[in-house]
Amino acid sequence: MIIVYISLALFIGSIIYLAFFAFKTFKDSKPTIDNVNETVARMQAKTDQIKSETDHLAETQQEITEDVQYKKEAVQYTVDAAKQTPQPFKNIWHTIKGDKGTMTSRRNG
């Protein structure tokens, strides 16, 4: 029977010893855990800030792309108009020159 009481006392003692060291370990690691949590919070804040800046840059890039496309179309329209301008002037010139020629032939006739 004494062996049972000694075994029970050793079991209770080991449970108390385990609880004491578990509490001590938790108490000793608490500052480290708090430090890790603060670091994670700072990293999350930085990640959110970077994501926000990335979104802003994407919007700016889209606006720049649209502006470049608009200006490209405006320049292309101007170039096309400039290419087509000489033909009407040529037509006017030929019309004026041709009319003078017909006017001259009408006078002579």
C-alpha cells in the first residue's frame, strides 16, 4: 500500500512540477510572443500600405495609358488630315487653272 501512496505522491508532484515549469515557460515567452505579434502587425500595415500604393500606381498607369492613346489618336487624325489636305488644294488649283484655260479659249473663240 505504501508503494501506491508513494506512486500517487510522485504523480501529483510531477503534475505540480509540470504546471510550474509550463507557467514559467509561458511567462518567460510572453514578451517574445508580444514582440512577434507587434512585428506581424507592423508587417501587415506595411503590406496594406504597399497594396494601396500599388492600386494607386495601377490607376495612374491606366490614366497615362488612356491619355497617351488619346494623344496618339489626335496626332494620327492631324497627320491624316494633313495628308488629305494637298488633294483638295490641287483640285482647287486645277479647277482655277482649268477655268482660266476655258476662259481664255472662250475669249479666243
